[in-house]
Amino acid sequence: MATVFLNGAFVGRDEARVSAFDAGVQHGVGLFETMQAVERTDGWEVLDVDAHLDRLAISARELRLTERLRVDALREAVQRTVMKAAEEEAGASRLRVRLTITGGDLNLLSNGKAAGQQSSNADAQQPTLLISATRATEYPREMFDRGVLATIADWKANPLDGMQGHKTINYWARLRELQAAAGKNAAEALVFQVSNYLCGGCVSNALIVKGGGILTPIARGEEMGNAELGGDEPAEAGSGKGRAVMPSPVLPGITRRWALEWAEDEGLEIEKRMISIDDVLNADEVLLTNSSWGVLPVVAVESRVLGAGKPGDVGMALMAAWQARRD
């Protein structure tokens, strides 16, 4: 069963339809967020909902999907959907919440204005808003206890593609790589940039554990550096230090951010930098994060066993911390 909120109203699954001329259908114009809701003693909590909606709003503005996104209204709509789903999914303690926003049933080009000319409220673009809530996926326990295999994707991310680093609905290339990975009994496929530096998984961010510290690829918005990166000068290609020299195609993951905050609280050294295939293959641990499974340990990449070939201490502790958030 699925609870569906479409453009301001709840509709049945069979009635949850958008126009054949919606920009998401016609041109793949849209963004989405996937969140997890958990039942607490005093009600339901959507984990990191503000961070998810803030990321969505930033992407909608930067990609010119819409500037009229109201985060407070979206938050209320998400909460209403979760509460209704909780009634319909009797016995569920966790829900998967997906929020999708598309360009709507309008031609984006015909709705454009000449330079300096503003749109009126009458002809302003109306995005399509779709929120669905279903019972959360229960992944096999052995995935976390034993770790998983990852492959290396054939598809490469281009840092000069301005759509990269945003959570757009264009997931075709990623889904094809996941399909190929599944054919090899792998749970994920690692995506590299055209420059051969790691992005992460097809549907996840990557954390590399080495020598008790954590390395992670520089994500969109982190290119200009911060105190963690150190220094104010751009890094030279291949130096592995300081700032990125190009825009990053890496999505700034919400669970990744939580994991890094946890690592900082634990006193682990964190470095955001360009990560090579050698960094991956020589890692003590490789961890993949997203909002559905939380933290997933990788114990082999293709035919190469990583570290001790089993989940390590950092991964085990991080998985326990994630589990505690959901309990």
C-alpha cells in the first residue's frame, strides 16, 4: 500500500497520475528526496527532514526549476503524508518517504521571459508536487553483518555537467549500472568521475576509512574549502590536498553529513579530498551511506578484497549509531 499526496490532496494509488505533458514526463525535469520516518513514543519523526528540504530548495533555485518553493509548506505536507500513512500501514514502525517535484504541466521555454521581464502570478510556472509514503524496505541483516560486494560502474560522472551533484529524477544511467551490478551479485556500483576520482555509489555516498581516519570525496558546495580541508589555495590535480579544481559532481548526502558529524564527535580525523581507485582498494574499510540503508560496509570491490574482508570497527560503530537513530 502507498499513501500519495499529489498537488495538495491525497489520492488513491490508482488515481495518482500526472499529465502526459508534465515536464518530468516529457523532458525528465525534476528533483526528488528520499527520507525515512520512524515512530517515536510521542509521534513520528522524519529523519533530517529540514536538511533534505533545504537541499531540494537550493537545487530547485540553482537549476531554475522554481524559486517559489516554500520549505515550511513542504515540511507540513511531508508530515501530513507520514501521519496518514501511519494510519494506513498498521504496525509499521518505519516509513520510506519520497518527495518529487517536477517542472509541471507547462512548456518551460514558452514560459520564459525576455531579460529583465518578470512573470506575473497568473502565468507563473506551477510545479507538480508528489509525496508518497510506504513501509520502509527491510534489508537483509547479513548485508550489514558480513558486508557487500561493489562493482565499478562503466558510466562516469562529468564535473562540467551542471546537473551533477543535484538529486535530479534522471537516474537512468545509475539504474543501468545497478542492474549490471546485481547481475554480479553486487549491492552497489562505485561511480568515478571522468578524471577517475571517486564520486560514490550509484545511490550512495562513500566514506573511506584509513588509519583510523575518514576520507570522503569533495561534494557540491565544498569545492571552495573550509577549515576541515585546510588552506586557501586550490589543489593541483592529483595532489589529493586542499580544494577541488573543478565543480564537484558529488551529491552532498544528508546521511553522509550525519556520519561525518558522528565521526567528528568520536574524534576521528576527517579529510575531504579527491580519492583515487588506489585509495579505495587500499582502504581499511569502505562505507556507503544513504537515507534508506543508513550505513553499508563494502568488503570487496570487483575481485579485490578490502581490508580484513569483513566490516571493521569504524563501520560497526557507525552502523550501531545509525540503528540507534531508528529505534
